[in-house]
Amino acid sequence: MDPLGDRRGHEDDWWRQLYEDGGAAVRDTGPATALDSLDDRVASALRTVGPAPPDPDPGRGTPPDPEPMELPAADPAALDGLVTDTELDGAGYGALTLRAASLRGETARRRAEPRGDALLTARFGAGRHALVLVAVATGAREADGTPTGAGTAHRAARDACHRIGGAVGRSYPRLAEDVRTGNRGALRSGLQRLTDRSYGTLRAYVGEHGPEPGRYTVALRCLLLPADPACRTRVFFGVGAGGLFRLRNGVWQDLEPVPPEEDASDGPVAGFGAGPPGGEAGGGLYTAEPCTWPEPFRFRACVARPGDTLLLCSAGLAGPLTGAAGFAGRLAERWADAGPPGLADFLADVRLGAEGYGQDRTAVAVWEGSDAAEGADRQA
């Protein structure tokens, strides 16, 4: 017999077993008779390879829209009025670590509107006599969240920060000395005068560029931080909506002063005077002026402790911190024991999700280090 013919016969039998109805192999191409499903087999494979890495932050919640949707419209004749979607800054002096961030909210991103919050971080002077100013301003908005004054709100917020920054910068030697010596009365009267001057010029600017000055407001909130590591005095002043909080031992404390006279029972600086120093009654920085702000002036000075975190924020972050369920707890967990975060992590913290809160957010946080870090800086 031809060997080639025998080989072809075997091949024909193999193909019939694979494709014809009577072959056992046909049954192998049908539904599997095994008891486990495809999902079960995938899960078994994953168990063999190893467990999936855990979520690094299961309590973060749903963050705001991570990316801007549209750029705000630009005026070719006023390009200096453009503002970035996000602003981030930080610094460190002795045991003090500063983080600051300002970002456009979901509402403004959807409407392609500019960020209405403004942020200014500035250092005046050098060495131990330097003074750090951080200013946060928010332009007024209507009830539906749209900016007041046909788009001038963000310009007014930036202008308010720049004007108070210039006023503090020109007077920083005296202010820094009063912070270090605990002259509370002098600080309050001097800062209120500088604030009134700044707002007076702002009202004039707004009157020339848009809405009626009487219905136009800007919330302005500031921190003064001495660069001297031996001084732990932290001074807040400003007007308008926002928040001032302290995280101590894992618990948030509301430090917002109560106008028209702040409650000084929570940690006022020892040795603060009851009024301006002698010789200033007739003029100069501490001469009283009529208040021109539409809202009461707020002032608070307190002494920080190692481990404290002081938070100054605009209304866009103060809202969820006091009103959104679980938001304050999640933020406290992230900041309670980990120490100062890096800039990128701090920005992620400010962006923590909170349903129903789509405003711009600006936050300034100050971490207080240990006395050991303070002593090392002093030796250096």
C-alpha cells in the first residue's frame, strides 16, 4: 500500500473528529461544563499574581473637575488682567512652614469665567526682622454665583491684595516690631488704618470701572507671620467672608473673630498693649480714620504651639469645611500627624471633593514645627 495514502487517511479521520457532529472534539467547542465562571478564573489569576495595591487615599471622595474646561475670554487691550486657573506657593522660616493655593471652582470653569479669588504672598525685609504677608481676596458675586460688576470682580480682588500688600510693605519695620513685642493695641489700630486706606482707593477704582461702589464689596483676609523663629505670634486681620481655623490635637477650632469686638479669650499675645503707643496720637501709621469698609474690621492675634496648623481661607473653602458632612474630618486626617505636605499634595488637599460646593477656593496653611527645629535654626 502507498504510505502516502495511509497518512492522508489518518489526517481525514483527525479533521472529521474535530469538525463533524459525531466527533468528541465538537463538544469541546461548545459551552464549558466547568463550575467556575470567567470572572472566577480572572480572580484566581489575580490572587496568584498578588493583591492589587490599596487605594492611597480611600477618604478623599470625589474631587472637583481636575482640569479646566475653557479659558476665560481675553481682552487684547487688557491682557494684564488675565489670571491663571491655579496658583500655588510655599515657604519656610524656622519652625514655620507656609503653604498657599488658589484655584478656580467648578462653577467658574463651566462658565469659562476667571478665578474670582486672588492670592498674594510677600516677604518684606530680611533675616529675623523680616515680615511675611499673605493676603486672600474674593471679588463679590451675585446670588447665582456670577461675578458682580460685569467681570471686574477678579480685577478688584487682585487690586485689593496689591494695595494692602503695598501698604504693609511700606510700614513693615514698625509692624514687625509690634508683632515681636506683642503690642496688640498698636497692631490693631495700625492695620485697620492701612486696610481703610486700601479700601478707599479700591472704591475709587471700582467707581471708575464698573458698578456702583456702594454695592460692590471685596472680602480681604490677611496673615502676618514674623520670620523670627523665636516669635510664634500669628496675626490675622481683614474684612468680609471667609474662615480662620486652627487644627490642634486633631480637632478643628474656629478662630474667626466676632465683630465689632473680637473675643480675645483664646490665646491673645501676652503683653499686648491696650492702645497705640505714645507719641502717635497726632498722626502717622496709627492715627484713627473713619472706616470705609462695608463690613466690620476683624482682628486676632494668637500664639501658636508646636504641632498647630493655622488655616486662613476664602468662603469657597470655609463653606465645605463647616457645612459639608465629613469634609472637615477628612482634611484633619490628612493634616493631623503627617507634618507639612509638599506643594502638590497641599493642592490636592485643597481640592478635596464636596458635593454642592463649586466656588473658587483659596487656602493658606501654616504648620508649626517643634522647638527642636526652632533651636536648630537659631544655632544656624
